[in-house]
Amino acid sequence: MLPNFWINSCLHISFCAGFLAFATSHFFDNDDPWGIAIMTFFGTWCIYLAQRLFKGKGAGLTDVHEHIIKNKTIYSYVATLSGVVAAAIASIKGVNVLLLAGLGFVFSVFYVYYPNKKGSLRKSPWFKIFLVALVWTIVTTLIPAVDNYSRINGEDLSYFAAERFFFIYLLTIPFDIRDMLRDGVKQKNLPAILGAVRTRVLMSLVFLFLAITVLMQWKNGHYEEEFFIPLLAVYALIFVLCLMAKQESKERYFTLVLDATLLLPAAVLLFEGSF
């Protein structure tokens, strides 16, 4: 019962986002990583709940959607309060954090409503994955960076942000594989357009770019050797897990395995040092 609630209430993905932001803030040697983590947790919870609350009934509903819609009243309050808490912390953090948090929120609105595509971001598959990766990069990388901007080199941050973007992009693709049957024939997502083989080629290319960003940071002295090797190994493991995702894979493979891989690079960041 508790694991189902943990997943269906979107607490698991909110925790992963908060932990990733905390680890990044720690890696950047920020003074207050907990504030960023709590803001990210509640902000993510607000957006993910809102997306499912506004989806309504129709095709493509998951157990998570059905659980939240069934308990719409209480989750509406939870989403609102979560958004207020996240906004309050962002305001306390200062103008730069507030502006970036606002930018992430504006982009996240497209999760709920996307103009010119009959209200669905899912009908723009290429842009959908790009937007998801962009929002996660803003929230878990750029916000921790501006919270401690004076201590971070611009080149370091550029490589780090690119690494985070490619990581999230890679991790998002298997979830479109999962949703192929759920979306139906009229709404084709990226794997449905590309086919199984080309989708795996795309994942391989994204992983290649991800590996290059890690190697470049090591080459330029941003990562020490004892740091970049375990980080690259973690990304390689995640890449293999992404390749193993299939339409017929059980839901728990995505929610308990793939979602949880967000914690792996965060753990490396947390335990291996800082800039």
C-alpha cells in the first residue's frame, strides 16, 4: 500500500528531483543546499500533480493519473500549497533564483497545456523530450548554480549543464517507449515515429554526447580522475537500463528502476567532492 502511494502521489519523483538538486548544491559547495532541495521537492510535486490534475479523463491515463483524479480535491490543495512553499523559498533565495524558478515554472506549464497542438505537449514528441530535459536542467543545475554564482566558473557550469541535459534526455526516452500502447495509434510519440531500432540509435547518440561532456570536464580539469570514472560508470549503467526498456516492461521497471536512477549520479556528486 505504502509503495503504491509513494509512486501514485508523485512523491518518488519529487524526492529524486530534490535529492539531485541537493547533491548538485553540495557539489557546488553552496551554503544552503537544503533550501534548494526543499524548494525543488515542493516545486516538482506541484508541477507533477498539476499536470495529472488537469489531464482529466481520456486515453493514456496511468494508475498515477487515476489515483490523483480520484482524490482530486485533496491533491488540488497539496499542489497549491506545494507551489506556495516553493515560491516562498525562491523569493527568500533572491531575485536570480526566483527568476530561474519562474522560468522553469513557465516552461512546465506546457506539460499541462501546450497551444497549437490541441492542448497536448505529447503531440510534439521531439519538443516534449527537449522541454523536459531543459526544465530539469534549469531546476537541478542552474538554480543551484545561481544560488552560489560567484564561486562557479562559467565554463565549468556550461559543461555541467550540458551533462545534466543529456542525462535527463536519455532517461526520458524509455518512458515514451512505455507510453506507445497507452497513447494509441492516433498520437504517435518519438519511439512510435522512429521505430525500435532508430530509437535505440538515438539513445546511443545521446549517451555518446553525455559521455563526451563528462570526458571533457575531466580533460579540462573540472573532474578529477577518481570522480569521473565512477560517474561515467553510473551513466553507462543507466544507458544499459534505458536500452532494456520495452513496451511490455512492467510499470514498476519505470517507476522503481528508471526513475530511481536519478539518485545514482546524485550519489556520486554527493560523495565524491566538490568544485
